[in-house]
Amino acid sequence: MVKKRFLFVVPALLVIAHASYAQSNYIPPSSSWERRTPQQAKLDPAKLKEAVDFAIASESKAPRDLELAHFQTFGREPYGEPIGQFKQRGEPTGLIIRNGYIVAEWGEPSRVDMTFSVTKSFLSTTVGLAFDRKMIRSLQDKAVDYSAPVAVYTPGQKFDDADRFGRSPFIDLFATEHNRKITWEHLLRQTSDWEGTLWGKPEWADRPDRDATTWLNRKRIEPGTAWEYNDVRVNVLALAALNVWRRPLPEVLKEYVMDDIGASNTWRWFGYENSFVVIDGKIIQSVSGGGHWGGGMFINAYDMARFGLLTARNGKWGNKQILSTEFIRQAKTPTVPQATYGFMNWHLNTDRKYYPAAPASAFVHVGNGTNIIYIDPENEIVIVARWIENGKINEFIEKVMLSVKN
């Protein structure tokens, strides 16, 4: 059994002991991160410890064997079999950061684990990077206008097979009358109601309706008018973005984001066993937007926190604007049918409905497990919490808020 570790920063660990709390522009350099005591960060140490102890005690009740956890939940859906990797997870883990400095940490922050739907925030970031570079002119453009034939990599495939005659060898994501209406914004907000099957997963089989008679013949909803959390449609966005970039999305993320924010070299972003395509003569894996069927982003808590600090500071890292303020503005704008959701996977605290204990300006990147990157711009706090019961998060945040002295 791994011994639980919890650390409050003590003065001996401080690199610059006289640095003042007001240094809100501190940026942690690559491979290091300065600490501050709770007192220096104007946090009550006893109350902060109570919050951390609560997070540790509120460990998720799901098995640490995440493959087993899959079969107990999503694996029971139609076509719910895994097609990507799973990994045994670690113990409850987290970081609390104020003004950019680490003030508390617990568990195994350096351990690389699945982060499930937090992956979606990295996916939407790659779309934001394309938008900022005018590769996508407007997020309100129809995705079909950026569509290209998708050739699936199938070793040994024969094109002179009579059984295949008349069948397209390509994936066409936006071929139907309904799908041609879908914009990038609809995909980013999960309001597309995209219809079809991708990587062997029909969209209706993700969290299917209890009424099985609706699975194959329900009426389509006009894009933009209804919100539905659906991982097949998330994977549609990933493949559409890959078609725009014509290179692996993990490579894009590394070059334009993760290297700039000083992330480690240990994070990995996976797709599925059957999600390889051929673009420009290269075999490229289309990554997944989460761990629903395995795969997704595998990452440590420190790298999650760096990404959280980037989004907390409106896409800016030091003097470099990595993500445009315009993309961040749109990402943080509430979705009309679901006011606590912006772009994937920016969960907003609109009217304090998502986390009543947090300020309305707070937002969070959330994944199953539960994994969260919580951002509170008002109090300049970023929190990473991993493997905590979802129903305990608001109470945990409340305890952190009670530690804030100003």
C-alpha cells in the first residue's frame, strides 16, 4: 500500500523567502515550481489543512483498477467494449496554488494517470490554436466546409474486393443533411446532435436513452438548440481538427502549448486501436476526447496545474499569448441550452449553480474519476484534485474558501 503524502510548504523550502504575496505574475519555469507557506499566501494553515484532509478522506469509491471501473459503468452500454488503454490509478492527489505558487500538495503529483474528460479541454485548445492561426476562419463556420475525405488505415485492405463495390472507402463526417448544418461552435458546445457512427461507436449508444425504441429513429434536433454530453461527437471534433491540422494533435499541443508552459515530457495523449487514418502518406492516430472507451490524456497533476494556470490567466504565459483572449472569451461564454457549460470542457459556475461554494466567475475542467482543474480568478487560486468523489467537490471547495483571509 502506498503511504499517503501531504505537504504544507515550510520556510526552508522557499527559494525567495522575502517575495511578497502580490507577485501575481509569477510563472513557474520548466522543471521547477516555487512554494509558499499558507501564511505567505494569506491562507489560514489550519483551515487549508482541513480542506486537504477532507479531499484525501473523500477518495472516489470506484475501483482503482480503471479497466474494471469501465466494465462496471460505461462497459454496460451497447457497443461499450474498450478500444483504448486503461491504467491503474494512484491515490488521492492534488495541488493548491495561489498567485502561481504551490501552497499545498498531497498524494502523488508526479504520477501520470488518466484524466478522462479533462482531455476535452486539451482538444478544444487545439481547435483554438487553429482558430488563432486563421486555419479556422470563424468558429461559427460550418465544419463541412473544412471537411476532407478521411482514409482509415486498414492493413491488408483490398480495393478490388467485389463485396466492397459501390461502398465508399472514406469516412465522411458531415455527409447527411443534418450533419452539414453543424458548425465548429456546435461541436465545441456539445449542441450538434451529430448523427452517425465513429470508431465502431454509434452516437446513440453513448449514455443511451432508457427507451430503446428511440435509439435508431428519433427525430434530429436542430444544431445549437439542445445540449447533450456525448463522447462520440467529441471524437468527431478530434477527427475534424486533425483534418485541419494534417498532423497529430498531441504534436500540435506539445509544440504550441505544453512546451511553452514548461510541462514535463511524461504526458501522453492516446486514441483507439482502430482510429488510425492516412493523411499525406502518413499513418496518424486520431486521438480521443476522453477515457470513455479507454485512451485520452494521461498526465500528472503538475502538468494539469500548469494548464490550469494558463487558462486562469486568459491564455497568457508570461509575456506570450498562447491562446487568444477572443477564443478564451468564447470558451467562457455560457451555452444557451446549458448555462454552466462553455466550450468543452469548460464547466462554468454561472449563477453559482455548478459549485455554490465558489465565486460565480470560477470555472473548472472536469473529468471522470473525479479529476478537476478548478480555477478561481477572483482569489487567484488554481486547484488540481484527483480521485475525489464528485459529490464532495463543492464541500472541498467551500473548505478552501474558508481558508482565504482576503
